[in-house]
Amino acid sequence: MLFRSGEVSIEFQSAEAVEKAGIDIAPVWRTAMTEDIGASGEVMFDSTLVARLSPRASGTAWWVAKTAGDTVRAGETLALIDAADVGKAKAEFQQALVQARLKRQALANLGTAQGVVPARQRREAEAALRETETRLLAAEQALTNLGIPARATEFDNLTLEQVVRRMRTLGVNDLPGTTESGNFTANLLPARSPIEGVVLTSDVVAGEVVDAGKVLFVVVDPRRLSLTLHIGLDSIVKVKMGQPVEFRPDGTSDLFKGQVTWVGTAADETTRTIPVRVELANEAGKLRASTLGKGRILLRTDPKATVVPREAVRMFRGVPVVFARHPDYLKSDGPKSFEARPVRVGATDNQNAEILSGLRTGEVVATKGAEVLLDNLSRVAPK
């Protein structure tokens, strides 16, 4: 049975006896306290800000512009691949484009001779045009699948000679030094970065034969990183989306701030902890991926919390207790005693413990030497 507040007091013969027992004291006071959950964590690149660049067709690296450590813009070309499939797709598009023009003109000519041309011949011309336009749409899609968008309508007002020149540089005409009359192959396939960031790895050199799907570059945006904290099952119920988080990497005094963006739905099979993901801003670039450290999820902050030194709180029969000095202790004839008080503990840090109930500001509690009082309490407290 748990004793009630005021039920048990530990009495001494004199103040000298208290001092001889090695008991120190401290007042109950108010200060700011934050309740948090501490956990170890690891920083990684945000998976939504990582791009792995692979060519969509096999070929030979014709030009490589970037290497590891270089910064890139979104849409910037990192390399050009000489791929025969690109030249083939361009040729099919160009052929379908020319055939569509011819079929369209042939149908228009039949229209001017209305009443003279048999209806069957007109239907055949219309069918031939639809067939050619279908081929043209397929050729458009083939180029788009290679990462070279092309629209037939963009070529409507160009002469055949202009079409040939433009097709030659299609997909690379935005690169410095390239013109429609440039002296290079029409097979070039650009490898462009979809995001702004830094080249993390580069695995290609000019002249190297590369296969479709091979990762040539990994580009990351280090301005926002992802922290994974490993939270115990006893604390995970307190974790909510959007809660503020502070993280300090091992070996540094830097403090990074973020917020909870995801709470895991399953425990790790080995550690039995729940992963919690935190988004960290890293505009200054001080934080590095694969960094380990300590994080804390901030649950609640009280600017005027009632606190005592952490060593003043002891556990008795599974309940936290504090030994409060009798209010008349300093009087010459006052009781030299300490009352065992069950308390409800809130936030704690390395030095202090927040007391949610059981103590009042201004009271005095035992700190160092409180174990002596705890031993006595074990003997005199009711069972």
C-alpha cells in the first residue's frame, strides 16, 4: 500500500545529526523546463531530393561535363551519350513528319478537284493520312521515351532543310556552343539533372561504353536532410506529427532544428524501437549525411515549472518521492524532520526534475544524502 503525503516523517535528534548524516538541501523553485524524448539518430539525404541519372539508351559517353562535388541546376546537362537508338528515333520522326506533309497535301489537292475525283480515291487518301499521322504520333512518343520531347506542330512552318537541321540538334540545342549547323552527331542523348544540388558520385568518363539503366551520376540536394530517430515503445505514444526536434551531431556543439514528419508503424525486428523521421533544414551546409548523434523530440515547455534538483527525487516501492524539510526546522525548538512526499514528476534534464504535484515553491528538500532518508523510510513506512 502506498503511504499518503504527511503520513511518514524521518526525525533526527538535532540539526547536527542531520549534518552528520551528510544531508544537503535545496529550495523548490521555478524555472523553464522542457519535457522531451531523447534518442540516438542518423542523418541521411532526403530520399525525395536524391536523383540517380541513367541513360535511356545504350551508347558511348560523348561528353562529360560534371564530376563529384560539382553543383548543378535543375535541368542542367551533366553528360551526352552517343546512342544509335536516338538517331534511329529521330529518323523515324523526320520520315513520318515528311510523309504526313505529303499525304496532307495530296488530300488537299483532291479537295480542289471535287466532283472529278472518285469518292473511293478520296477515302483512300484520308485513310493514308490517318495512318501516317499515327506513325508520327508513335515517333513522337519514341523520342519522348528517350527523354527528348518532340511535337510535330513545332515543325509546321519549317522548310524540309530547316527540319533536318533542327532534328540534328533536337534535345541538345540549349547547350553552350551548339547550333543547328553544329558539327556533331545526331545521336546525342542528354543526361539531365531533375533537381538542383550537388553531384554526389560520378561513374562515367568520356569514351566509355554505357548500358541503358546504368547509374552515371547521383545528384543530391543537401539543403534539407532527413534524420531518423529510434524511439522506444514506452515513449512512442507521445510522439506526434509536427513536433519540434533538436539534433546535435556527435563530436560537435552545433544544434540543428526540425520537426517530425513521419512516425513508423512497425518496430525494428532487432532493436524493437520505432523509427521516427525528422526533416532538418541545412541551408548553411554544416550538417553531413551519414552523421550520428543525439536528438530530442520536444513534447512540452513550461516557462515557470516547479523544479527540484534531480538527485532529490528517489524511488520508493515504484513511486517517486521527495523528502521535504519541516517548515519549522530552523526554529530552535522546531522539529528536525523530513517528510516523505509522493510526487508526480514531469520533465527532467541533467540537473533538475519538474514536480507536477506534491511540492510547493519555497519548500526545502533533501538532495545529497537523501539515500539515508530513503533507508529510514523503508523501515518505518506502513506496508
